[in-house]
Amino acid sequence: MKRTLSVLLLFGMLCALSTNTFAANDEATDKVDIAAVAENNSSIAGEYKQYAPFTVDSQEVRLYSEPVMNSEDALTTYADAFELCAEAAEVYGIPADINNSDFVAFAKAYAAMNENGTPAFVEECKDFAVYLDYYENVEINQQILNAISANTRNADWSEIASLMPTTSDSTVAAGETAQEDSTVAETQSSSYDTAEVVAYARTWWNKTNNTDYPYYAEYNGMDTSRNDYNSLDSGRSGQSDPARGWSDCADFVSQCLAAGGVPQIKSGLILPHQKTGNWYYNDDKPSHTWGGASNFYNHWKERVGVASSSADLGVGDAVSIDFGGDGSPDHTVIIVSAESTDSSKHLASHTTDRYMYYYSNGTLNPFTLSYLYGNDWTIYGYEIDEAF
């Protein structure tokens, strides 16, 4: 089903891009009914409602695709996957409500990463993750439209644009074609210490470093004196009680980058945590690029760029994952071991805590770039050492 949805989405996007864009730039933003303009540029393509780009105040507006299937029908179609996510969400203290943004963010990653159960059930979980990836776009599109409507003085559009679907090319799989030995290449590069990155990831992949990074535990009402919180694959032994109660993927990868010596950036006196150009941690409030998957992507695609091929990626490089291919990454991982092929480039992550392997029905299996591409996910990789 995922492949069918992807084909339909690609067809719809091509149709949308060929549509004449609507120009509203002759009128002030506050005099334009932005929602009506968006609706006039929408069309139904298979399972999705697509939006063609249009302009307001000479600025291009891009909106995300939305699913045609309503939430009630989705809960019937993906009943078993929803039940899995609902039970897990209860452990984390998250209400099992498809219209709750915290639940959607949690369930999207939890369902996508689940490998436990029958092949049909695992596939249903991944399809449910794709649906959620598009379902949340209804709310995100409204946020974009509201931000444009509030921008009555033609202020800087960069932060509004950061809410929109990406226009960057993704990282294409190099597959099993022999590549340069990425382990050697990254280790010898600049001042980025990939050995420290790997050591940090190995130490903390199944724990939470509240000693040095307590903000998220404190924000979520958890005891910051404990470092044993984790969130393992469903069915894997060693799960902490309580489990880590928040999505921690980008935070974990940011910590790994910091351990390798990546310089943090903080500029501006007014709401610096909201600026995409910043990337930093402090106990009061980290930048949203430190701990949010899509914000992390927005920062690093500008700071270092997206690698054109996975052949360019090696140890210490970060990777963003877009489960549905809607243009907004959902998950963040880091490469901790690499040789010459995608199947040799092993990953580490939080949210679903993994180090080089994932758990499936009692066995450990390689958690690699090949695994990501094999799920038909869209991948954005960053050569972190190129930032220096």
C-alpha cells in the first residue's frame, strides 16, 4: 500500500507543479483570504488533496498534501496499529487521540519503527505511520496560513518558509555499489571527532543523559536525577520504568554532534530559540533546531547541505527520515559504523532506542541505511564534517 500511495502522491505533485500559480501579490496580505486562495489551488489526486504553489506579497506559498481519508475511517483501517500505539502512549502518559499532536508525533515514529509481529501487522503499522505523516499536515497547513495572515507588515518570511514543505533534493541510495571507505574518510576530516561521537552514542543509546541535558526530562515532569530512562523496541528486554516520556531523536543526535565538537550557534536577543540559523542547548530552553526533527533538518540543510548520495555519508553524519515523503522529516538518526555499502552503515537513535541493530520477534537485525531505504522512506543525510 505504501508504494501505491507514493506513486499517487508523485503523480499528484507533478500535476500540482504544472498548475498555474495564483498571484495575490497585488494586494496587501491582510486583504487576501489566504484560505480561499489555498482552496482555489487545491485538487484531489488519488488518496491525497494536493496544493499547487501560489504567491502572496510576491512570496511563494507551499502547502503540504493532506489525506482524503478522514480520521474515523483511518482508525478502522489501521485499528490494530492504532491499538499498539495507544497502549504504548498510555505508558508514556500521552492521550491516545488521533487529534492530539503529541500522540500523532509519538505514534508516527512508534508505528514506523515497529518490527514486532506478523509481516501483515508490521506493514499495517508502517502504513499507519504514513497516514499520520499526512494527517498532521491539516493542522500544519493551518499554522502556515495563520502565520501568513498575521504577517501584515511584510516581515521576514524565512521563519514562515521554514514551516513549508522542503524543496531540497533528498539523498539518493548508493546501495551495494562499493564506495569509498567512509570510516577512514570521516575520521581524518577537520576537527570533527567521530570517535567521540561513536563513544557517546554507544554510552547513551539506551539511556538519557539528564546530568548534562536535563531540559526535556524537566519539561516533561520527570525526575532529572535519573539517567536510566529509555524507549526500546516493542518486546525488547531492558525497558525502563517509567519509560522516557518524550520524542528524543533529534536531541540525542544533537548531543552526539556536540560530543564530537560541533560548535553551537546562538545569536539574537529576541526569541533566539526560534531562529532556524541557531543550534544550541541550554537548561533554560534549547533551540528548536536542537530537539525537533523537522527543525533539525531545516538547520542542517542550510548549514552544511544535503548529501546527494549516501555514498558521501560516513561515521558521525546525521540523517533525517521522512516516513511519508511529504516534505517534512519526522525522525533523526546518526551513523556510528560504516564501510563501503549502505548495508554496512549502521545507525543509532532515540525515540525508538537503537544502536546498530533493531529488535524483531526475538532477534536482532542490522539497523542500517539499507533498512531505511528498504522501507521506502525519504532520506536526507548531512556530511557534518563539511561544516568546519
